[in-house]
Amino acid sequence: MMTRMLSLALVCAVALASGPTEAEIAAAELARHFDETLFKAALASPSGAVRRDAARALGRIRDPRGAALLLAMLHDPAGPVRRAALFGLGRIASGDALLPIREALGGLEANDVAYAVEAMGRMRDPRAVSSIASLLRAQEPQVREAAALALFRQGDATVLPELFAALAGEQLAEPRWRMIYAIWRLCRAQAPLAPPPAWRAQLDASTGAQRAFHERVFATLALGALGGSGARLVELLADPDPRVVVAALRGLTRPFNPEVARSAVALARSADELVAETAVEYLAAGGKEALPFLEEAATLLPPAGRLRLALDLARASAGAGSTALAAPLSDDRAATEEWSWRVGPYAGLLPDRIPETVAGRAAAAEVCGEERIPRDLALRVLLQLVEVEDFVVRATAVASLGKRGDASYVGLVTKAAAASPGTSSMDVRIEAAKALAALKLHDPWLDAAAAGDPDAPVRTAAAQALRSLGRTPPPPPTPAGYRLHGLDAAGIVRAARGLRGARVLLETSRGAIEIALFPDEAPAHCVGFATLVRQGFYDGLTWHRVVADFVIQGGCPRGDGSGGPGYLLPDEIGTRPYTRGTVGMPKSDDDTGGCQIFITHLPTPHLDGRYSVFGQVVAGLAVVDRIRIGDRIVKATLLAP
């Protein structure tokens, strides 16, 4: 008995000495609760894993008070802890941390320097630009890579000469594409008025067939953003790689070019749907100048479908008369109703009745928020659509009431909000708060929503609306413990441990995609995803969004990108970057993930630090490239570790 008591006392003493547990840190992180006592104890723990988790959690909570605690960890003996602290400082983006990080650069290891540079880039402070630019020629390639992306995040186009100079001497592929990516994004935001010819020549060289495809794509996009004649971009319209063709079309959008338009008409018939869609987008951007080419394309395309809707919308907005616009020949009532509401008003063909389908009603609710619909007609339609139970239709109608209504409609807005409880319908309540702010009307519903709505995004929207109306929002409620599928934080941590080494097989209508999960980095996302997979949630769902050279997105129970599982996932942003085949979680705002997933076609640094990474495609990347809108996830299976 005495031996057992001594053993128990020893276990308790060890537990106390090691500080807070992984579950306690996770509970604070998932609830977005800054507990200074907890985190001070965790950062003093003898366990490097506990200190690392605490530093990462502080970065995810993003409370400015956490910056001082993280600065103290920059000289921690464990590299993973130092890097987690730098990650956290970048997420909090406190200007007070810039000088200490810059002063610490000389004493950090090469891997740490890369994290420090990334953190400085996220602070968007002009004082950091010169320090970052000087590292474009650092000896370590990972530092040069981080410096290029940090300059893109700073958003200061005056560093373009330094980027091009570094690119001229760079021999390694990984730093090269990041420098080109930074050039593209900076030129896209603020193109230089008279770029030196040597810059275009450098980018021309990077579009050569011998380069990696993502370098070719980024160089093609950068050429477009740099402006000019676009001679090389015209050549690339004949490239055998459709990904490069899409990038060239996007780069040639302005100014409108009849020679390119002729090529775009031909490409609109491409067997590759993404090339065809981008060709129609090019023509649509040409306005009235493009109308003859749009009319020619109309004779070549099928009479119905998404591409036809986009083409007809472009034709109508460019000035095609009503006699030239015939409703699509389709048995799909939803497609016909959407066409009638999106295209018809441009040509004076105003629909004379409320749509019957959800897609038609959603289109009508959105279009009625635009000035091109007579206000009397718009309000007459919105009065009916705001009563529709479908949350997308109702939320869109509420948003349009905020644009076209007046004080007499406040009752309808708050009634719609009250009739839309639950997480699945929170978009209605969010739009109600925004509508009241747009109408410059205060209603007691706003105070109640800001103080006690069960969904944080609604509380945030209501608080913002109150501030815009000159009122002080009530204090936020005490964070409640987060639960997922009946599990508290400790249960989520245990379930995530059981997923170490697990994979998910997505059998799609184009082939199989196998995904490795990252439960140690995104436990809630992995547990939520794996649970839904076990339940058969994804079986039969579609890929509803495909953007060339960017992502495929699917897993929406509605099939339109607005559906969710009935709960929200808190962001689990980490240090893992978005590369080709990375699996992330779409969201509408912070901490609003759910069931949908997206998979990247190529590296996408502008997503890093903004969306949670919880998996990576390890087999089936060619299938990812073949996925098109409407393709299905036939079956999803969890492959146990």
C-alpha cells in the first residue's frame, strides 16, 4: 500500500513539474482563450514539445499580449520552440517585435533565420524592407526563399530592382520560382511605369520549356502583370501545356487585343474546360470592343451550360440586343431561371415571376441588389425571397435589402435573422448585422447578437455593425470549451493521436487521390475530416469549384460551396506551406472551417498563414489536375495507420 502511494505521489510530482498538459494548451487554443498563467507555465516547462505547442497556440490565438511571452522564447535551446515562437510572432504581427527579431538575426541558425524573415514579412512594416532585401543574396537557399516571399508580403514594389538582380544570379530552382512569384504579385498590385527591357527578358527566359511548370506559370503571369506588348504571351497561347496557356490568357487581359481575341475564340472551343473558360473570361473583359468576337464564339458553343451562361452574360453587358440573346436550350429549369435573372436584365428582358428553384432564387436575390434592376421590382422580389427557408437565398436577400431598402425594412431583416438559428444558418444573421449597418439603423437585435449569439462570426459582425453606428458593443462572453463530434479538447487530442500515419482515399470519377493527414499539426481538422469520412459524408459529393493553376474544391453537401456540417472548426494555421497537392480547409472568415476541402494545383504562398493545412496528396496528383467542376467523390475511405 505504501509503495503504491509513493508511486502515485511520484507521478503527481512529475506531472506538476512538467507544467500544463497538451490537452490544457489545446483547450485554450481551440477556445481562443489567452490564459497568461497557463502559457507562462507552459513556456517554462522542461518539455520541449509542451513549449513548442504553447508557442504555436499563442500564434493561433493571436492575442497581442502573447507577443512578449514569445519574444522571450527566441533563444530557447530547442530549435522547434524557437521556430514556433517566430511563427507566433508573425501571426500576431506586433510592431513591437520587429526590432528584437531584427537584432536576433545574426545569432540565429539558418533555419531560424528563414522563420524570422517570414515573421518580419507578415508585420508589413516599412522598417523591415531593407533588412529583408539584403537577405536575397544570403548563402543559405532557404533564407533567400524566405526573403523573396517576405518581400511579396510586405507589398512594397520599390524592391523590384533587388528582386530582379537576385533572380539574375540565382541558379537554384526553389529560390527562383519564389522570386518570380514575388515579382508577379508585386507587379500585379503596382506595375512599374517603365520597366527595363532586361526584366522582361529575364521573365521570358523563365517561360522556356526546360523550366519547371510552376516557374513557367508564375513567369507567364509576371509578364502579364509587368505590362507591355505581350509578344511572348501571344506565343505561349500555342504552348502544349494548358496551364501555361491559361496563365498567358490571364496576362493578356489588358489592353484588349483583336489578335489575341481571335485566338481566344478558337480556344473557347478547347477540349480543356479550363482553357475554354479562361478564353471566355478574356473576351468578357474586352467589353464593347470584344462584342464581335463574343458573337462569333456564341455560334460555336453549345446552347446551354456554365460556359454559355458566362458568354451570354458577357455579350449582354457588352451591348448585345435582346434579339441576339435567346434563353438557353436546356431542360434544366435551374439553369434557365439563373440565365433569366443574370442575363435578361442587361438586355431589358426582366423576368415576370419569382423563380421556383434554389439556384434561380439565389441568382434573383443577388441581382436584385444591383442598380440595374428597378428598385420597385427589386424590393417586390426581395420581400418574397427573404421568407424562403433556404439559408443561401435568405442571406442573399437580406444582403440585397441592405443595399436597396430603407428604414421600413428593418423588421424584415431582424425577422429573417430570428428565423435562422443554428450554425448552418449563421450567414443569414451575419448579413442581417451588415444590412442594419448599411441602412444606418440600430435595433436591439444587434446588441443581443453581439452579446450572446452562439456563433462567434455572428457576434463579430454584430459588434462591427454597432461600432459603425457609433455604439459600444457589449463585452464578449467568456469563451466556452470547444467540442467537436462530442469530444472536448482532451478527446480531440486523443483522437488525433490515433490518426498518426492515417491516410484518406478519395475515389473520384476521374481516378483515385490519396491524402496523408497531419493530425499533430491540425488535430481538430483531421479529427473532423476523418469522422465525416467514416460516416460516408463525402460519398457522392461533387467538386464544385475548379480554378486553373490554383485549386480544386469540393465536399459541399449543397454542391454550391455554401454548405457545411453544422459546426465550425477553429483555424489551425501552421508553418507548413501550400505546395502542389496540399490539402486545406475553405472558410468564409476566421475560425469558420467545416467540411469542404481544397487541393492546390501548384505552390500558393498567398494562402500560407491564412488557411489551415491538414493534409498532402501523396498519390494521384495527375487526377487532381484532371478534376473538373461537377466531377464526383464516388467514395471516401479512411486508411488506418
